[in-house]
Amino acid sequence: MERKHLYKAASDTVDKLRTRKRQEHCGLRKEKRDKILSLKRLRYEESGENSDPFNLTVEDAISLSRAIRKQGPDSLDILRKLKRGFTQGNLIADTFIAQDGALQSLVRFLTGNDIDLQIEAAWCFTNLAGSTRDHAVHILKAGGAYLITYLRGSNVLLQDLCAWTLGNLAGDCEECRRIMLDQGAVDPLVHLLKSTFSNVVQSAAFAICNLAQSNDERIFEEFGKSGVGTVLFKLFKNSSTSADVITELAWILTYFSANNESVEYLFSCGISVSFVVEFLARCFVLPDSVQVMTPIIRTLGNICSGPDQFGEEALRSGLLLKAMTSLLSSSIHHVRKESLWLLSNLAAGSHQSVKAVLDAGLLPIVVEMLDATFDIQKESAIVLLNIGYKSEEYLREIMKLDALGKFLQLLKSQDDELTFLALQFIEMMLRTFPESRGVFEKAEGVARLDALQFNRNEQIWQCVNDLMGRYFENEQEIQ
């Protein structure tokens, strides 16, 4: 990720750099979201409903796809076998779809008059959409319009299954999200967030979250027209909203907060910076708090990558800084990483924000995290670069914590970005404090630089040569 100019940003390019930074971060975090919260989910039978061992073979899938073409007394049993078989993975799902008329037969049952058959057919679509990677668009074109129509129906289980299916399809690819947008999925999904049934709200939120990833410029306009912000605000404020639902809603916020216009929309609906901070503070007492915290921290990181006043507002109450101490020491790796990214955006803000971070005693914690795993080291390095850039006083505070020794160790890293971040810190130190050259030499820094002069990465060796020529030219001549 290209962030090498972040701490050197001139005042007239700060907004541009932050926009680029937000886009880069959000893009990477969208790609990695499935490591924390799956973009596709299978729906298994309730415990005790049918716990017998079950395994569908390819031959079984072909046989059942043929048998399903005609409605008969065994249709319900066939559908139940298929819905369980689709949870086995891609092979069974792909085999079924490859059979002529198989999808059309499912659609026929879904749109029929027998509610039991409708439910089982919808369940088949849910697991089919969650299993296959190659036929999502085909599934959506065959049954999407019907699935969206049933979102407005009166059968709660059918609403739940259809929303779940659409969530799986929206999580598949951009083309699926575009088709769903064209078919009018936004408004009925947002309407389902008002359901009195928690499982329906959760499935609708899951679908909205995946749909909100769309690159289509219409997506947030459609969500705005549907009034989703007001609905989200009410659900967050409602103490009876379950932790599972809150988690889904929080992930929706991460996508809305990644867009400047939609951030302003959230603010207009009551979901302000202080609102999100206060909610984060309350997360510590929620069941499965880590699952909720992760998207909330990311949301704050997105927001605080915007104008400086957003960061100042986030810090104003002191709740965030109090929470940050616990978050940075969390035993959960991605919580620490997300928290550092949030902190780096705060540190890239105003002097007031940076001073608040230092006054809270967070600097020693961040410096110590330079000894962690490489991805944590990266985030920590960026925080320190942002802080050091603000003033000589802040950089001196960093130096007092033996940060130089840790950054010198990072020069040995096999990760090019981490190595370059360390070089940036060294350049900033030598430029700001010319007298630090002696300390750098005693720490064998010149030898570390010399080892990098022929690095395979052009950016690294050019930076090293620049540092050697500018600050250690005499040493080079002696050698």
C-alpha cells in the first residue's frame, strides 16, 4: 500500500492524500472482511430437526435434479435432501445447476401455492447461492425477482430465507449487486430492518451489508431514498436489539463511512462521530463484544480519515482514548490492528488530536508494538510517523522511548513496505535532528543502510542512497 508521503504531506494536498488513503484502506479491508465475517453463509437445519448422517453424491444430485422436474408426493423430501446436499460444497451445487431445467424447477416450487414446498425451495436457493462460486449470476437471473418480491410477503420464514439468499448472492460479485440494484432490492431489504423478528432483521442487514459493497454510483443514493440511516439509528438506540443484529448493522456502517457523501448522510440521521464513539464504549459490556467492536473501530477509522474536526470530535469526550488503551492491549490480533489504523488517522489530524493521544499515555504502547508481528509493526510505524511529523517536540518524545533501535531492527524485515517505513522514520529523524547522526552511527545504522544499497526494491535502494549521500558522504569516501 502506497503511503510513503503521508507524514510529509504539504498542507495543500492533505485532503487529496486522505481521500486516497481512505480508498486504499477500505479496498483492502473489503477484501479481507471475509476473514472476520463470511460474505456467504450456509443455512443448516436447526439442531434436533434432522441430525441423521447425510451425504449426497454427484449421482444423487443428478438423480434428484431429474426427479424434481415433476411435483409429486415425494417433492418435499427431494427438496429437503437437496437443501442439505448443497451445504456439502461447490461440487453438489454445481452438478445440480448443470442439469437442464433444475433451476427452473426450483423456481416453480418457490412460486407455487404450497407454502411448505415454497419454504424448502427458498432454503435450497439459500444454500445453493452460498455454495457455488460460478453460477451466482445465473441463479439471480432465474430467481432474483421472485426472491425480492417475497421480501414484502407475510410469511416470516420465507422473508428470512429470501433475504439470506440475496445476501449470499450480493456477496458473490459486482455483477450480482448491479442486478439486485436494477431489480429494486434496496427498498424491501431496508423495510425488513423494521421487522419485529430478530432473525429477519439480521438476514436483511446481512444482505444490505454485502449490497453496500457495490461500486455502482447509484447504491448510496438508493439507500438514502429508502431511509436506511434513520432505521439504523433507531436500531442502534433500541436496547432490545440483539448483539447478532448489532454486529450486522455495524458492518453496514463500515461501508457507509467509507464514502464522504454517505458519511454526511449518516450524520444527518443522528449517527454522528460522538454517537459512534459512545457506542464503542458500550461495546465492552455486550456479549461477543469483539464481533461488534471490529466494525465499529473500522467505522471510526474511516470517519477520522476525513476532516480534522471529525477526529477532534471523536476525542472530545475522552471515551475513545480511555477505550483505546484496552483496545491496543487486546488479545485479539485484528482488534489491535484496526485500533492502530484508527489511531494513525487521529495522529494524521490536528495538533490538538495528537496532543490528546500523547497526553493519554498511548505513545509507549505504540512504540512497544513495533516488536509485534509485521502487520502490527506497519500500523505502529505509521502512527509514529504521523505523530513525529507534527512537531520536533513530539518526535523527541518518540526518540526518548528508544524507537530508533526498533526502527533499525525493521530494516532487516523481508517486507518492503515495512523497510521503507523504517527508512522514512530515519530520514525524518536525521533531517529534524542533525545531531542524531552520531547516535545513529553508534547504533550501527550506517552498516544497516549499507546492507540495503543493492536491495531488489528500487524505491528502497534509491532512498538508502539518498540518505547515505546526504548525511554520510564522508563515511562513503573513507570506505
